[in-house]
Amino acid sequence: MKKRILWCILCACLVSTSLFAQEPALLSRVHDTEACRKWVDGQMEKMTLKQKVGQLFIYTLQPVTNQYSKNVLRKMVDDYGVGGLLFTGGELRKQVQMTNYAQAHASVPLMVTFDGEWGLGMRLKDTPSFPYNRVLGCIQNDSLLYEYGKEVARQCRLIGVQINFAPVADVDNNPNNPVINFRSFGSDPKRVAEKVAAYVKGLEDNGVMAVCKHFPGHGDTEIDSHNALPELNFDRARLDSIELYPFKKAVEAGIGGVMVGHLHAPSLGEGPASISQEVIMRTLIDELRFHGLVVTDALEMKGIAGHDDVCARALIAGNDVVLSPRNLKKEIDGVMSALKKGRLSEADIDRKCRKVLSFKYALGLSSWKKVEEERLAEKLVTPELLSLQQELSKAAVTVLKDSSSLVPLDLSVSGTVLLSVSPSLSEAYPFYHQLKQTFPVGWLHANVDSLDAVEARLRPTQRILVALHSDKVEPYAALLEKLAKDKPLALICFGDMKMLEKIPEVVRHASTVILAHSDEKFVQRHVADLFLDNAYADGRLSIPLSGLFKAGDGLTVDPEAPRQYSSEDVGMNASILSQIDSIAEEGIRLKAYPGCHVMILREGLPVYNKCFGSYTYEGKEPVKENSLYDLASLTKVTATLLAVMKLYDEGKFGLTDRVADYLPILKKTDKSRITVQDLLFHESGLPAYWPFYEEAVDMKSCKGGLFRKKPDKNHTLKLAENVYACNDFRYNPEWVSHVPSAEYPLQVADSLFLRSDFSKNIVEQIVKLPLKGKSYRYSCLNFMLLKEMVEKIAGMPMDMYLDSVFYAPMGLRHTAFLPLRKFPKEQIVPSVETDFLRGGRLQGFVQDEAAAFMGGVSGNAGLFSTTQDVARIAQMWLDKGICGDRRYLSRATCELFTTLKSRDSRRGLGFDKPDAEHTDNSPCSPEAPASVFGHTGFTGTCVWIDPDNELIFVFLSNRTYPSVYEPNNLVRYNIRTRMQQVMYQSILH
């Protein structure tokens, strides 16, 4: 009856906490409290008072498997009945063996504890480690801290550990602290509390108890409690706002354990906190309403070791568990003596023992199972673990400043050099290699003995990236400071952030400062990707760096976030310009397109750059800065015309040259006299369109033909007014296969592959087509022939030529034919939901049938890109052939191609232009001057360049989604021209 009453008292105590504070989460998850009570009662009944006392002790030992160690362990378990073990380090396999040995011989299951502040690797050889808390404190996404706790819990359970003495909840607000520093999440109590709570929840949601430490706070001390007793000489208000705050939030989060440190806080109570009733009973239990396990810090530490009967005093003060006493026998005897003298009551011991046993039950020890040794190391190191380690390290990367906008780098500017301050070049290779894959970058190793030579090598460079891999940076300070004063310099710290405090003047003059915290290969590649506009960073500094940066400093680098400048700075009214927003949103409502991206540049600066809507009308994937669109006929100018201009610039042909001179297949045909200029002006006489794909269709499978004017049972797919397609047809196996092979390598849809020579068949079809007179007729076939000419003259495929001559050196990293070879499908906006010809969604495959059956690389269509890349090409034209610090085309060639206009139409040399005589049919707004040049694309794209006003207008959408045969509401409601109109109206005169 007495036991039942004690159990009820314990339960009542725990339940009552919910009225004032969070009940320990582990106990709240015990669904069958009656089963728990019976198990605890059963254990209590078979224990003597001394054994109950033993349950309150955690014994520390090395995981050594020799017979002597086993004998000592048996003695601790059998003679003293210790409640738990703490292994101090060593090998994983041996710890598991000793855990199994101890549990097998214990009459009451043991709590196996662990001191793993940064994972198992803190104590066990060859086991996983995570970044230090100071680094994790830079992370903004606390859900990652939850995942970290969850993963540590998984590992603990695998090796038979139930309690982790982590996290450190101390606030790192004293740079002279010799023991906490990097173990803390930072100097901001609120952020520390948030990190602590997230980690605790991750650990305890997954079956391992967290014990935060070192109450009431070890951060603002200059003495290590391992060596002496530190003092917290602060008033209560200060302690409440800083030191106690993370512990208070941990209690509210339902933490299972709190470790009390060997600290003297006079405003809370006299003597060391770990044996102070005022600190533990009054502050932690009564005021903070903590009702989990109270654990002492290790009692072998010098900060407490001078006190007699320290374990008895610790239990009297309110601790439930005492950790690592120097002499176990002496300390248990001391507790028994305190019981005899009435300093401790048997009821106190029963209550504490029941609490310990209740947590053991909650931690699954009522049904303990032997830890499996087989493949243990393999089970610890999983792909998920490696992914999480990388996620945490990447999320901690912090861009502290970027005054010259080096992040991302302008890849069109040459003369960038990487200077590595490292023991050898090998440490910095991953960073260099990742950069080098995308753009030319020089590489130097800083050697103390040759700093003058290094300076001379760097003198002509445009930009310098300094990678710090060594903390011995002082010898390089003078050189780095001189370089930082002279030109844009980025300082990347691949080590401890405190390294920066050694070179304060370099940091002050550097344009960019990045904390990478680690030189792991994946971190180096991630930082390189930041410079290449291909990675995200939002880290915030967890502690202040004296005189340089404050805690919380940091910039967000987001490649998906539109970048723009103040329109007022370049003479445009921002409020008028913002009216484009409503036009873009109107287009979505009117089903003109599911989403779009609009960019306007003036004088080379993006003054309007916004994404609207989603990839589809279902709205699952929002349009982002680097979403790739099928440019359709915009390919004509951003690809084919670029190549034509370059080859013309090099004198490889003249505009009046006959195309047959370069394509012999045209000789002795009615196309033998067509000139390059005829093709560019669309005055060749070629038909506007031709269904080349019909050659690949088995016409015998189409009952009644592939198309009919009226629907019937075989023709129900309506493509246009009076055009219905065959419901079910087959492809000609001579040309098409549903599986890839050496014979059928060209992929035109998810499950459709062409023979490699089908493109030759298309050219042959063009040769055979009759001409229809040389008046203006817009035709994709003109640019398909230009592509063939380009490849003949250049001596290589057009996509390879463009990539080597324009796209790569201009830094156009999101521009490509056949984009699925370089980009994930999720980054590409679909153009069609169900294509009648190829079946299924077109996402990453060009929508234009002719371009598709040319293998995806054609002169009329096939290019995919982003607004930013299209705008960069347009800016190069506007700047008369210059991009960055390099000339790509001569001024004369640019002026010729962008100004010359046909006498018979509005067309320029490859470019489209406004129609001043028929403004209703003009592709531009009425305000556009005659000097404007550009092009549109069938999928809902356009680019317009205005030399008079130094304006560039780019609009990308997928107006053909879900079907190309829907009404063209983009044109019907004049979406693009109205946006252009607003752009012109915003110009301040």
C-alpha cells in the first residue's frame, strides 16, 4: 500500500507540472501508465535500500574488454547496483561488447549514457561527427537541428545508449571562456534556446533522453570548472535574461534531463550550484518547474572535488542522479550515512529511484535487447547520415559581406585568380576545380618565402579569391591587406571563424567575406557554387567577431531570388512600373499562361525582375529566377543568328552569298540562288511550315489519314478549327523506336527515340519543297537551313559552337539545347501537358515538332534558357558586341544586323522589328521606336532591345500549356505589348 501511495505521489507530481510547465516529453509518451507502474513496483520490491541508492549513481569507465575491466564492471553492477554507465571513449566495438556484458549481468537494466555533444565521434573512434555547435548556431533553419537530434538518437539506439549528455545550453558571451566557446550555439540567448529546443525534440522524439548543460550557465566565465570553481557574479535579472533563458525554454520544450554545473552563482545561492538546494530546488525545480531528471556534472572535477560527502550533498540539494564520483564505495557509504543521520529520508531515495526507473521504462529498458554487433559500423554510416552532415555544413555557410557584389561572380569578366593560403595546393583543389569547370580561373599558392613574387603575379588580375585553409594567417596579412585595398577581393575562411580576428585590417578592406567553417570537399564545392550563382546561403554569425562583425550578421544569397536595382536611379517611375504586376497576374487569371518571368533592364541594370505564377495551373511548382523555358523561335536570334553574326564577322561569308555555295545539296535545284540575306529576311520563297514528322509516322495505321476536317471515331483530337487528328497511330519502325539504342540515339520525348540520320531526311525534304515566290513569308525553314550552313562553315555542331564561342565565356550557365543533359527536369517549365504527336508531357523536350525531329538542335527552335541569360545576350547586342570585359562581335557587325531592315516587310536581318505602318499587327507597343529589334517565340516568349532608350524587355512564359491548340490569350489580350507600354510610360522625362 505504501508503494502504491509513493507511486501516486510521483505521478501526481509529474502531472501537476502540466499546469505550470511542460511535462517531460519522454514520460508523457508512456501510454500504458499502469504497465509502467507495475514494472517500477516490481523493480522496487526486489531492491534493498542500498540498491535503490545505487540506482542514483552513474559509473564511468573505459570501454576495455579485458578480464580486469569486466571484473570491475561486475562489481559495480552486482555489489553496488549502479543505475547507469558512462563510457569515456575508445572503440565502438568494445563499448558495445561491454554494454551487452553489463546489461546481461544487471538485475535492473542500466541507463547507458553518452557524452556526445557533436555526435558519437566526440568519444568513440571511427564514428560519425557533426559540426561544432558554434557552427550549427549559424544555421537559420532549425528543422535541420531537429534532424540532427533525430540522427544522433538513431545512432545512440544502435549502440545501446539511452541518454546523451547534450546539448550545451550555455550562452557563449565571453570570448575568454576556456571551456565552453565552440561547444555553445552562440551568444544570443534566444537563438541558443531555439537551437537547444530543436535538437532536444529531435533526440527525444526518437527515443533518447537529452540532458542540457551546464545549469545555471557556464558561458560567461573565465575559469574551467574541470580545474576550479567559476563564479557568475551577476544579478538575478541578468541571469534570467541570458544564462537561465535557454534552460527555461528547454524545460518548456519538455526536456528529460538537466545537468547542473559546478558553478557559484551568488544571486541564486551559496556554494557550488551542483550541491545547492537554493539553485536546484528553488530555481530549477520550483521556479522553472522542471520535473525531469536532475543530474550533476561529473563529480570528479576539481570544481567540486574538495567537498566531503559530495554525492550525499548533491542528492540532498535536489539532484536525482550523481555522475562519476571519484570513489564509488565511499560515496555510496556517505549516502547511507546521511540516511542514518536523517539528512536524507528513505522516502527521498524512493522518490528519486522511482523517477529513475520511470525514465528507464520510458526509454524502453523494461524490454532491453542485446545490441547487435554485426555490421554495426555499416549501419551507423548511412546515405541519410552523409546527406545530413552535408546539409548542416552547407546551411552554416555565412556570407558576412559582399560590398562589390562578387557573389555571384560576373562570369563574363576575365582575370580572376584564386590565392590559396594553405599548407599545400591539395587542400584547396576541390574549390578550384569546381570554379574551373565553369569559367577560367588562375590559381596560386601563397608561400611565405615568395610573397613579392605572388604580389607581382596578382598585380594584373581583375579579382582575387583568397581561400584560407590555415590558421597561421598572420604572415600574409600585409600582402592581403594591400591587395584588398587595390581591387575586389573575396576572403573565404575554410576554418575556424576566429581566424578572421587575426587579420582585422584584411577583413575590413575585403569586398567579400565568407565563413565556410570547414574545408571538407563538399563545403568547398558548395562555396564555389555560391560564386557561380548555383547555391543558396543564409547563415548568420553565431557570435561576434571582435571589432569586425556582430552576432546575427550575414547576407542571404539566393540564386532563385530576382535581383533588381532601383528604377528611379535610371530615370524610371517605380510605381508606374509596378503596374506590370497586375498585367502579369491578369494573364494568369485569363489562362494566357500558368506563369511567367518578366525582366526589364535599363542602362544595363535590372530595374524590374519578377516571377509570377507556377509551372502549371495546378500551382505546385512556382516560377523561379532560374526556371528554364523553351524559347521556341527566340532560338532564331539567341542561337542561330548569334552564330551567323560571328561567322560573318570573321569574313567566312557575305550576306549576298548563295547558300548553295556552302550547302551543295541545294545546287541544281530551284533553291540554288537563295542568298544568306534572303533567309534572314524570310524572303527565300520557302513555305511557312512543313510537317516533316509525317515521314516518321506509319500512315497505314491512320485510318482515314493523320488529319481530317471533321471529327469521326478515328479522329477525335481537335487541334484547330476544322482540324482533327488521328486518335491512334503508330510510328514507322524504320525511323522511330520506343527504347534508346546506338541506332536510335536521339530522344524526342520520354519514350520516343529517333534514328540519328532523320535530320538529313528533313533537309532532303526541304530541298524537294517547291518555292512560292520571293515575297516576304515568315518560315522556320529559313533558319533550319541557316543552321546547316553554320555547321558546315564552323565544322562542328551548332550547339557546340555556340557554347564554346558565346554561352560558356559569357557565363550563360542556364542556356542549352537538349537541357535534360545538364539540368534536372524539375528546373524546366513544361510547354505542353499532352502532345498529340509524341504523347505525354513535354518538359525538357522542345515543343516545336520540326526542331524535335531534328534531334532537338535546330535553327528555328530548341534552345532553353532563363530571362537573365536572354537579357545578357540582348545586353551584348546593345553594347555593340561587348559583354563583361570581352568583345564577342565587332561594332560594325552589330550595327549592321540590328539596324538593316527589309524594303518589303518589317523584318530586319534575322531580327523582328516594330510595324510602324500597321500598329495593330506590331509585335511591340505603339511607343516602341523604330530602332527596336528582337523576336518572339511560339511558346509565349520575347525579347525586345531599344537602343534609343537603352532598354531591354524580356518575357518568358509557357502560354502553350496545357495545349498548343487552346486560344492564344497572350496575344488576344495584348499582355506583352501592354507590359511594354507600361515600361515606356514609366520613363521620367
